[in-house]
Amino acid sequence: MFKATISLVAVVGLVLALAPAAQASLTGPGGIVAPSGLNLGDKYHLVFVTSTKTAASSDLISFYNLHVNDAADGSGLTGVPGVTWYAIATTSTSADAKDLFTDASPIYLLDGTTKVEDSYAEMWTPPLDNRIFKDEDATTIPDPGPWGGEGTIVWTGTSEDGTGKGGLMLDGAGDARGGGIYAEDPSRPAWAGDWIDGHTKGQDNEFRVYGISQELTVIPEPATLALMGLGGLATLIRRRRR
């Protein structure tokens, strides 16, 4: 009886000690970033621009999906088995980029605080709330100043409304359309679709690619799960005392 009482007191004390921290400890699958301000069970997407570059040498969307997944897998923030990443792009053989997702979940950068848009559909009614200016390690891509720069061009093959850019979709030959991490023409701030539709370049050039995660769900991190387990243990001890 005395031992059971001591055990119960110890468990309850530990639960209470961990509770404040655990209540705020939310994450995504495998410990991936969970944006601040979301609650347990909320859905979201993460988006980044690759630090690595590639030529637009294929008409297969799988080629560009592989590029963003390779970038994500090499990151300590996003290298989580079971999480799939997709290129925000349109090739001559793929569906339009705007049709990639139909859910209404918000889109965040990997810093866990910067919201790009309230939903994927709203990314196609520019301007974006925030541009996609962080890579798979949440490192900011430097802004080179007026007119951007080739280091900030992103292969997309896509018009600002999310459909394939006629004659300029990614297909490995000739020219294709690209976007820019920063404004192509700072004198025209209202023209904000240039994040996806701002440059025409030869497809042998090597540029970045936008990557977006599958829909993710906010879950408790391991410490929170441990707290829940301790709570269950406390309940079990109380029942045994009866």
C-alpha cells in the first residue's frame, strides 16, 4: 500500500512537472517542422526552394519530384522517411501545377512561422502572402537586388494561374518558363505572379525547383506522448489501489 502511494505521488508529480512543456510541444511526422500557432490535429503543407539546381532536361514530372525529394532527404529538417515532396511545376506530359492539391490546408516555409498562403488554391491568385525564399534547411536565399538574378530563378513551366505555360512547359528542349524567388521587376510590385511565371530561359540552364510536402498533420512530439503514457500509468495505479 505504502509503495503504491509513493509510486502514485511520483508519477503524478512527474506528469505535472512535464505538463507545461509538453502542452506546447507539437511537431509533424518524424519530428518534422510544425508551424507555430497550429493545434493538435491541424493540417498543413511545408514548401521550400531547392538549394541545388538542375537543367530542365525531362518532360516527366517524376524527374523534378526526384530532385526536390533528394534535396529534402539531405536536410536535417525534412529528411523524414515516409514524407513525400512534390515539385511545383508543369511539364508537357504532366497535369497542371495547380491541380497538385485540392485540400484547404495552409502553406508554410520551413522556419515554422512564415505562412506563404492560406491554401494551395490561393497560391494561384497572386500575390503570395510571402515569397518562397528559404531552402530545405530553412536557409534564406539572398536577394541580389533589382531585377533578381540567375541564382534565384526557379524552373516551373507554369503560368501564374497554375496552368502549363503554352509552348514553354518543361520538356527538355528549347526554352521553358521559370519563376523568380524575388521580384523580377521591382518597379511593378503589383505583378506578383513572377514567383512562378517571370523568366523564359533555355532548358539547358540549371536552376532551382520549388518543393512542397504532402499534407501533414500536427502531432505530439515524443515528450508529449511520454506525458500521455505517464497519465495512463497514474490511472492504472489508482485503479489497483482500489
